[in-house]
Amino acid sequence: MKKKNLLFIPVTLLFMSCAVIRPGEAGVKQKLGKFSDEVVTSGTVLYNPFTSKVIKESTQTNNIKLILNLPSKEGLSVKSEISILYRLEQEKIPSVLENLGRNYESIITSVFRSASSDVCAKFFAKDMHSGMRANIEEEIKAKMKINLEKQADGIELIAVLMKSIQLPAGLANSIERKLQAEQDAMRMEFVIQQEKLEADRKIINATGERDAQKILSEGLTKEIIKIRSIEAFNKLSNSANSKIIITDGKAPFLIETEE
């Protein structure tokens, strides 16, 4: 009896296969077409290859890259490189596989095309090339999330990124001319402001000189002039050079002569 049991174990193992679940992966066993609710995140999984198989999916952040022409409010077509960052929620992988299948990335792409068309049609083409881009990305992400949840819960959208925006040639040239005109206007405004500051400086300087002259003229009384004359004569008396002084007794006039 014991020999029969010992023989039974190896025979059973002959009909078993092993799947290895590595870090960053999750495995779900599918038996006769039905997915198990148990999600294995590491280690090995034994299964009967005749009736079962193990589906392995990444639990890391994945990136779907697209190059699309997005519509704008004015009816133009804006070419853009798109990155859709998403991650599968580990415990909901069986639900995603059951409802969407393993080709769920094509579903995400289809949902993006629909959401981006609806959202971008509300914005002008220039908005996709300006600071409004972040708002457009968030609106597309929110709309995609709603549409995906209707089909299968378990796909976490991390970000929708619009890169390498290429505006139509005519619009791009128009925007460039507008930006150049704005820069010229800002430069002219700066020049005008500098001229105003220089004019104010000259006015202040002239006003200061006028006030100084006024104060000086008001302070030059007859008595002060006499005192200054006496001081001048005292200094001249100490000079070795010969000089001719013409005076009316009130104010001196000095004429220097060569020795």
C-alpha cells in the first residue's frame, strides 16, 4: 500500500508545471478559462498545464506612447506625442483580465482618443502650446478615468502627458510674430520708463541747483560781502606776487600781474 502512494506522488508531479513570479509582477491562475481570485506577487505557482495556465502582468508603472493629431476649438489639427502612464491595481488584476482581456492597453488607447477629442475641442490650438497644457492634460485624465471605470475597475491612471506639440505652420508663425511684438512693446516700455526716470533726475537736479543759488543769494548780505573782502585782502597780503587791486571800497577786483 505504501509503495502505491509513493508511486502516485511522482506521477502527479509529472503533470504539474511551475511558473515563477518575479518582483514587479503578479500572477493569476486561469483554470478552464476562469480566472482565480487569488493574486500571487512573488515566488512560484504550480499548475496543471493541461487544464490551467498562469497569466503574469506587470504591477509597475507602464507607459503607452502615441503620436496623434488632436483637434482644436477652431478646427485645426495639432500633432502631439502622448505618454499615458498607468499601473494595474494588484488585487484587481483578475477583474481587468476578465473584463478587458490581456489586450487592455488597446482599450486604454481607445479611451484616450475619445477623451482627448472631447477635451481638446474646447481649447484653442495655442492653448496646447502654452500654460493651459497642464489643465488640458488633467481634464483628459479625469475623463479617461470615468470611462475606464465603466468598463473595468483596476487600471490606475497616473498621468497623461502631451509632449512635442507641433502647431500648424501658419498658426506657429502668427504666434511667433505676436510674441515678438509683445517683446518689442515691453522693450519700448522699458526705454520710455528709463527716459522718464532720467527726466525726473534732471528736474530734481535743476531744482536743487536753483534752490541752492536762491539760498546763497539770500545769504549774501552787504555785511557778509565786506567780511569776505577783508578776508581776501588778508590772503593777498601774504602773497609774494605783485597784484593790482581795483576797488570802490565795497568789493575788490583782482588783476594778477607777472613778475
